[in-house]
Amino acid sequence: MKYNPALDGLRAVAIVLVFMSHAHVPMFNGAFFGVDLFFVLSGFLITSLLLKEYQQAGRLDYWRFYKRRFLRLAPALLLFLGAYWVFAPLIWPDLEDINQDVVVSALYLADYGIAFFDSPDTLLHMWSLSVEEHFYLVWPPLLTLLLAHTARKQLWRPVLLLVVLMFVWRAYWVARGQQFYEIFFRFDTRATGMLLGSLLAAVTVHRPEWMDALHARQRYLLWLLPVFPFIVIGYAWDDAGALLWGFALAELTAVSIVIAVSKQKGALYDMLSLPSLVWLGKMSYGIYLWHYPVVRLLRAHMDWAWVVALGLPVSAALAALSFYTVERWALRLRDGAARRPASVPAAATRQMAQRRTAAI
């Protein structure tokens, strides 16, 4: 895939929103909708890569996919969990669930664990990583099944049907009166964002003329941009409204932004491609991992302004330390030696790997 820096800029916006939500910034009670931006981006990028692989090879290499996902995500997660396991008893001696939280998080069970078993109790932010991991496990074989029984140009139809069905599934549990947290954290009730991103990927890869038409009419889509801040700042939803329409509007906002920056030109693309935003977006996974314990520690001793002023730089520094050591090693392993043709010099392979790394 051609690297689009604006998507990293969108990641930066998403992680800042999530950070402000956890820092309890006044009037940003709805900033948790930033997670939905991540979900749409994940679905779009992963499905785009899978569809391009299917176009070239006529099949999906599941082992290669899962290996690449493991090397991208697991090293940073294990480093974070290891540090938490060592230092949390020193910082919070009263915590009794450290071992359980680490195990549940490492196994990517936090989404259903939090929804039904209150575990992990302290590492609450692990839920979204579990949601995405379950998507990575389920989606490739399901996508293969859809491709085997659907003309490629019609792939958008069953994917759109899945989006609708998953929205109805979430609405069903809302109508049943299930608790907010039982719906909010679960993969099966939060899959709409990743599937909506997958729908956009199906259009981008197999219906590029539609994508061109959407981009040409982006001014009709970007009306969501001024609406989204009101969702975040003027959060006035009840639980049912947030679960249904709040998530849907956040997801559609992400889709409209991806469409608007798809041609890598325009004012929005230029804004999201600012070097500071792009760098922050590249660090967003690590920031997400590290920020929650940092915020939790700072919240106990200072007000929200200091939590933001100190917590975001500290989280970014820890993320950078992880990225430029453990994660960079894992990415070289993923994109370098494992894919090096015998005739390609090592230096050239490193250059290719660096270009590929930016895609995900």
C-alpha cells in the first residue's frame, strides 16, 4: 500500500482524544469516541492489505498474516505488561489483581473479561486491543469465504450487510436493557467500526471509480467534521444514545476523513500530515499502552491540567522508548529477514522494509 501520512495524523487525533477522556478533562466526557476512529482505521488498513494480497496471490496466507500481526503488536504489549508487573506493586501496594490483570491482558481477553467478570480491573484500556485482536482472528477466514462466493466488485454488498447486522445486534442488546459496560467493551457489539472500515477498503480496492466519486463529493461528507466536536465536547447522550448513534457518528466521521485524504491532497490532508501529528500517530499504539497507568498515577495527585501537561509527554516518551527499541527490532524481523530474497542486498532490503513498515 502507498503510505498516507494523514492516516497517522488521524491516529494522533484519536489518541489525544482517548488521553483527554482518561485524564478527565472537563467537557470531554465523550472523548472516548476516539477509540472508534482507531477501529475504522484498523478495519480499513487490514482489509486493504488482505484484498491486495488476494488479488496478487489468489489466496490469503493466514500464517503470514498472524505472524506479522504478532510481531507488530505483541512485543510492545509484553514489554508494557512486564513493566507493569514489576513496578505496579511498588507504586500501588494495595492492588491485589496485578497478576490476573497481566494474564487476562496478555491473552487478549480483556473485552469480555471487563464486560462480564470485571477483569482486568485496573488495566481497563486493554479492552480495545482485545476487540481488535478478535477481529484479526475472525476476519481473514471470513473474508476468504466471502471472496470465494462473491464477485470481487460485489464484495461491498455482504460487508455492508455485516455492518447492518452488527448494528442491529448492538441495538438488540440496548433494547434488552443490558448494562452499558456489558455492551461497550465487547467485540461482538463493537465490530461495526472495523467492518465499516472494511467496507471502505472493499470499495477502494474493487470499486476505485466509486472511491473517486466519493472523493469528488467529499464536501457533502465532511459536514460530519464540525458535528464530531459536539459529540466529544457537548456529550449529551444517554447510555442508549451513545451506544447507538454516538458510535455510528464517530465511525462515519472516520470514514469521511479517510475518503477526504485518500488522494493525498487538500487542506485536511495538509493539516493531518503535519510532522508533529504524523510522529504522534506513529507512536499512538505505544502511547495507548502506557498512558493509562501514567494518567491513573497523576490523577491521584494533581488536577486534570497537570495530568495532561505531564502525562502526555511522559506517555509519548515511554512509547518512543518502546518503539525505537523492542518494536523496531520486531518490525525489522517482520519486514526484513523474513521476506528477503536471496539476490537482494541487505541494505536494499532494509530500505524496502522501512517503506513497508509505515503502512500499518
